[in-house]
Amino acid sequence: ADTIQTEKYLRGALSPENSLVFEARLVVDGHLRRNAFWQAQVNRLTRLYHRKQLKAEVEAVHQKLFHDPGRAHFRDSITSIFNDY
């Protein structure tokens, strides 16, 4: 139950009243405070990992669209959009 509550707190999904109660619990409960800290770290690392994966996928699409000779027409169309400005 604390894990779910912590996740909701970290995502900002708790009501203001429940957030205050949770924050008060963090002050008095060292175990909850440590678990919340590590849960926040796991969330952060997960976001970074997915961000890195997304960047790699976007780069692969970019390489395919802009460096494949068979897609020269597409590349020229996109380039012309920016050349007009």
C-alpha cells in the first residue's frame, strides 16, 4: 500500500490533503522516507532509460529518411520547407 501511495505522491496524483498527510509521514517514518527516495530514483532512471531508447529510435528513423537514396524526394521536400524561411 505504501508503494502505491508513494507512486501517486511522486506523480502528483494525490489530493492536496493526502499529499500533506503523506509528507507528514515522510518526516516521521524513516523507512517510508528511504523507500520513497529509492522509488523516486528508480523512476528517474527508468525515465532516462526510456528517453535514451526513444532518442535511438528517432535517430534510426532520421537515418532511414534522410540518408537512404531511395527517399531523396522526401528529403528534398522537407529541406525545401525550411529553405523557404
